[in-house]
Amino acid sequence: QVQLVESGGGLVQAGGSLRLSCAASGSIFAIGDMGWYRQAPGKQRELVASITSSDSTTYADSVKGRFTISRDNAKKTGYLQMNSLKPEDTAVYYCNARIRPSIWYGNFREYWGQGTQVTVSS
């Protein structure tokens, strides 16, 4: 079964940086689009950044110029480099990916990581 495991969260001061990782494991033939979402307490989950299989990227306006999404297909891992962090970036960050589990199965399915806490102090 496919799983996404996130890591790299933690506590950082405003202006600091963190790099989140999202490692896919299990039955994986191909990984399609990937994205990072975040959810702060009492607020709705929002899309932070996304990257397609052809490396086309999009970002929420609130993180443009500060965050960079990337992927390493050989390692089956996605990343979110977060620079110039602000207190308002504090949230649980979730990895999302579309994954084709088998060469014999033509469809992509959507998977979520368990989430990793990012806390930015002022």
C-alpha cells in the first residue's frame, strides 16, 4: 500500500528556514502532481504549493518568493523549502500526491501524508 511520510517540521524563529520532505513508499509505478497544504488551528486547509510531473509549479500568494517546491523522482520524494518564515506560516503541513501504484493499473490515486508541525515564533 502506498504511504507518504513527511518530515522536517519543527520550531523556528521568524526569518528562519525549514525544509520539509515527503517520501513515498510502497507500490509505486509513477508519481504525478504533488502539493503541499497547510492547516492552522480553527482554519481551513489551504494549498501552499504544487508541482506537476513536468516540474511546473504554483504557489499561494502568501508564500511566493519565500517557498520553493521541488521533487526528486528517483528518490520518490517531494520537498518544500521554506525561507523567510513568518509567524503566520505556523500550521500543520500536509503532503499530497497523485500516485499510479502499478504498471498494470492505469489510474492515479490521491494520497496524503500524516502532517508535520511547523511553528514560527516571533
